[in-house]
Amino acid sequence: MRNVPSRRIASPAATPMRNVLVTGASRGVGLAVAQRLAGAGYRVLALARKDSEARVNAAASAPDGAFAFVPFDLDGTEGIP
């Protein structure tokens, strides 16, 4: 994997949005985005079809209450309340 420069994520104090929803957060780019946002102080609701060990590690390393994972498949609408 090549080294990609990091971009700054605005802190929640600098923006009115404090809660974010990230889809595809079980691995790859979705997981990386969810981790970066949680680390920057956002409360992240991470959605993915599959649970993963990486997701468990991300949740464990995030500040308390900053990362919540919900297994959910966006392919269907029957699970939406």
C-alpha cells in the first residue's frame, strides 16, 4: 500500500455538524473514514453489511460514545424504522 498524504478533517467545533453516518464501514475506505472522523471528535454511526474484527478494533480505540456500529444492508428498505 502506498503512502497517501493525510488531509485534515475539521473539528466539530469548527462546523455545525457533529454527528455523521458512514456506510461501508466494515473495512477499507469506509472504515478508515469512520476512524478518522471519530478520532477528530465526531460521533460516528457506522453502517455495514458485515461485522468485522477491524470494526471491533476501531470501536475500541475510539473515545467513549464516538463510534457506534450497526449491521445493516442498504439493499433493502424493510429494516428501516
